[in-house]
Amino acid sequence: MATQAMFRIWRGDAGGGKLYDYNTPVDEGMVVLDAIHRIQAEQAPDLAVRWNCKAGKCGSCSAEINGMPKLMCMTRLSDLNLDMPVIVEPMHAFPPIRDLVTDVSWNFRAKKTIKKFKPRPPDAPDGTWRMQQADVDRVQEFRKCIECFLCQDVCHVLREHHKHDEFIGPRHLVYAAALQMHPLDTEDRIPDLKHKHGIGYCNITTCCRQVCPEFITITENAIIPLKERVVDQFFDPLKRFLRIL
Amino acid sequence: MECTVLSLLLDSGRIAGAFGYDREKGHFILWSAKSIVVATGGIGRAFKITSNSWEYTGDGHALAYRAGAELLDMEFVQFHPTGMVWPISVQGILVTEGVRGEGGVLRNSEGRRFMFDDIPELYKEQTADSEEEGWRYTQGDKNARRPPELLTRDHVARCINREVKAGRGSPHGGVYLDIAWIKDRIKDGAEHIKRKLPSMYHQFKQLAEIDITQVPMEVGPTTHYMMGGIRVDGDTQASSVPGLYAAGEAAAGLHGANRLGGNSLSDLLVFGRRAGQFAAAFAKENGAAAVDQSQVDATAKAALKPFDIGPSGENPYQIQYELQEFMQALVGIVRVESEMQDAAERVTKLRTKSERAGIANHRQYNNGWHTAMDLPNLLDVSEAITRAALMRKESRGAQFREDYPNKDAEWGKYNIVVRRGADGEIVTEKRPVQPLPAELKQVIEEMK
């Protein structure tokens, strides 16, 4: 393995910025976040980076490494070509705060627009419910989300077209799916998904699923079933016919 | 919003508010408050190898200490026996006790289950004397006794430490934790492991490219939990400063000298709620306190000092690394008088150095500045840990002293309190352990 590597890091703020080169020693077993920390400690103490657990569980250190949305703590240097500069940029879909830190607060506001969990009354007198294991398994995957927002970052509807006001993005479609498919839930989120949350904007290119560090099958298991429910409720020709009658 | 508190404000001895900054903009924030609950967690970042995140810099401990609150049991730092040791990017990350609970065993480089070699007299009765019995325990046999791998965390951590020091460690300076072997005992063993330990399976698969259903893990001790903290009343969570409450890891007392696995969560649920209730009641019963602008100004001035010094000053990251290095080496799992004296002197020197910490650029999301602001807290808790550990001349719970390897019944009658003296100096004193309330005594009797 190389003992030196070049990191080309975007530095700047809401007013703009550019890439700066940092040459730093690297050791076996390091991830990109380790290299960023070393650059911070030795060359650029004011370099801004948000991080926390360093184990792919908190979703704080999202960035774009050689153009790909990734967690810096889960990107091993041994998987990168260190003969070339490693380009590290902040996520593009959100406004920059400083250097690698972006303002992801839009996500928290968008999440609040989704109708909350509304369980049916308890099944038993002691206040407990009964569920089928298969129904529990279906939503379990969605609960792995760590809210790193890499799926939001890669999604062209947000990234290229900036439809933040009309489309909640893959993360929140996963969240809506987790609630909608919950075996105890009684709320109907389908009209909101169609009208307010812009599910129709998603044209299932699976980019989000490909960048998910928790390997949630976002497109196939969350978004497509929701799209099917929207179609079922709003575009079923037989139902339309029956409504006319 | 990401915020950091720099000081607790007082009005004639009681809480009046807090002063700090937000990371995003670097703006100062003043909170007026009739009461405050400290819930800042632990101090793991004072050590080099830790399972804790960067935030665990002992802020709450140090803020309360500087506001005049007493700290208790600061010598008791828990080192969890099993953290990851390789690759370096994940050094210290926790490997759950559940691995051993499911039948995982510890072996040295010679393949020996070394935990059978050192079972403390006190636990002999409750510990399996054969591998077979230990295995039956992990599979739910109520008649079997627990395997020695599940002895208290301090003991297992020390045994691992000893194996590594004796040259019987794994290639990256740990020992082996093997769960893969249970495939010999369980049909579809690999699937069983994945089902029982899904997060551990993924953690090693993703972070270390190791399939734990096939090969052993490499593990070693990691700084995990602080038993010591702000001295609080057992019922109300009130500290010795009126209006200041503490909950969770920042508070002391509940876990004595050594926390048992799982007890932190129940601590939070029960005493976190109580802290909130009693803090709210205090706020209702007491009017607003006045914020003393001079305290705010002094804190702001100190906070901006690194910018006045500028980039030619001391590098805050290097100061933090230096502290972590020697705390790990000198006040770690195995302690001895001379080394801790050395550490205490180094803390003092490092404090002087940290006052010359300098930072370039402005306050907006400046990690260097944040690190500089963490230093006084790290230094305060490190000094408290070292002083208390020096004072307790015995081994008990998480504190092991090579020069006093045994428990001393006399010392069992005392807690150590650390507080700030009138001239800002650190004071450590012995305080008799509070007697158990009668109703709790009764509960314990009934459980016997």
C-alpha cells in the first residue's frame, strides 16, 4: 500500500469554494475519515467535518468521494486508487455550511410533513398487540436507516432539479413505507404521497438503493410498493368505472 | 442544532443559566435557566482507545466541577474487555458482551482459553470449572455455572492485558474471540450466529472484512464507561449546587465501582426521568435567578483566546493526542503510584500548554476551535481521575493497582470526593460511604 496520498478537498462556504490539495502520510487500515482527521491535526486545524461514531452507525460523515456519495468512515483507502488524488467534496444536494459540512435540516422539516404512526387499539386487554412475523419482517429493513441522507444526495430530483419543495426524497419514502406497511398502523398516507410528497417524481433509477450504506432495498421494497398503492387508489380503471356507476 | 456549553452561570451559588456556542455559525448563546440537568455522558475521549464518540470529553463533569459541584468515584473508569483492535480505523469500537453470552470464547495465540487460568476466589463458586459446563450455561442450562469469559469486565480486561503483555496476543495486539467454533455444537451454526448477533456479523464483515462465522475476531480492552461523576442525591438527582441536576453517565453513585452490563439503560430510564421531574419542581419553586454578565464576558473572552493567539500557537489536536496517550499508558487498566504521579505532573504541564492553544480563521464550524474548547474539560476530568486513583490505595471494582492488588475493607467504607478549592486548586477527600436506607436494605435481604 502507498505510504503517501493526495487528498483534494473542497473548502469554502455558502458563498463558494474550491478544491485544495493536501498530501498526507497514510497507513494500512485507514479510512477516508482517518486521513481527513490527520490533515486536520497536522495541516488544516480549521477544516470543517461533521462526524461522530466512526463505525457507519450515526450517519454524520456523509460526503462525496471521487464523485460518489459515501460515508467517509466506511470508505477504506485500500479500496481507492491512491495513485490519483482522492477528491472529497460535501454533499451537493444540500447547502454548504463550511468545507465538508452541509446543512441537512431540510430533511428534518420534510420528515415532519409525513403523517405519524397511528396504531389500532390494542388486541388484548393488557394493552398489547398480536402481529404476524412476516408482517414485522417486511418493515424491519426500513428501520435500519441511519439518516445519512446519501440517498437524498444522489437523487437527481433533489440534486439536479432541486425539487425540495415538491418531493420528499428516497429517505422519507422509506420512512413513509415503514409506517404505511406497519402491521398496526391505521393511517392513510397515500393521498399525501401522491399530492404533497411527489412520489411520481421518482423514476426508479435505483441510484438511492446503490448508495445506501445500510443496504436497504429502497427502490424495490419501499418506493415501488408505495407507487403501486398510489396507482391502486387513484388510477385503477375498474375502480374508476365503479365510482362512475 | 449542534451546540456546546462552555460554562454554567451562577447567582449567589445557585444555577442561573448556561453559556455556550452553536457549531454551525459559531455564535455565542446565553440560556437563562432556573434549573439545569446535566446529561452529557462520559469521559472516554480522555483515553486513546475508547468505544465512545468524540463528544465524550467530560464536559458535564468539568462544567459542574467548575461551578462548585462535587465529583464522586472518579477513579472508577470501566475498560470493556472486548473492543475491536484492527483495522486501526475502528480501534476501540465495542464488541458486545453478547458474543460471549452466545458461547464465544477467548483464546490466546497458543489457542488456550486463558480465562480458566485466573478465576478470582470470590467468583469460584459461580464459575464453570469445565468448558463443557460453560457451554451449557450459554445455551440456557439453569444448572450450569457461567463460563469465566463472563466474569466482571475489569477482570476479563486485565486478563487480556496480561496475555498481550506476555507475548501471547494476536497479531494486532489483542486476543482472539471465537464464536465460529460453536458450529461444532449447533446445526446451521453460521446462520445461528448471524441471527443471534446480526450487528456484530455486519460490523466485522464491513469494517474488518472478517466473517465471524468462519474465523475468530481480534479484540482488546477499550475505555467504555465512567462510573464516577457529579455527586447527586440518590432520590432527586440533585447535585451539591442548587438547581443543578445530573443523569446518566455524568452522574455518580448508582453503579458503585463497577457497572454491570445493561444497567446503564435502566439507569437512564429511571433516574433520567427523576432528574427531569425534580429539576422542573425546583424551577417551579424558585424564581428566576439573575445572570451575571461578568461571568458571561469572562467565558466569552476565554473562548476567543485561541483566535487571539492564532495559528502560531499550540495545536489543540496534538495536545488532545498527548493527553490521550499518557492517560492510556499511565492511568489505564493497571495502575501504579509512580506512573500516576507522572501523569498528574503531565496534566499540569499540558494545562499550561493548552492555555497557549491557537487557531486560524473564524468561528463558523471550526473543528480546531471546538477541540481547543474541549481541552479544559478533558484536563479537569483527567486530573480528577488521576488524583482519586492515587488516593485510593487499594484495588476495587474497575480500579486495579499493581502496588495494592487487594481489596481493603477499610477503604470500602469511603468514597473519594473531588471538588474545586477556594483558590481553584483541586481537592480530593475521603468521605464515609452513605449508609443504605432501611427500605433498600430490606429489598436486598428479601432477594437473598
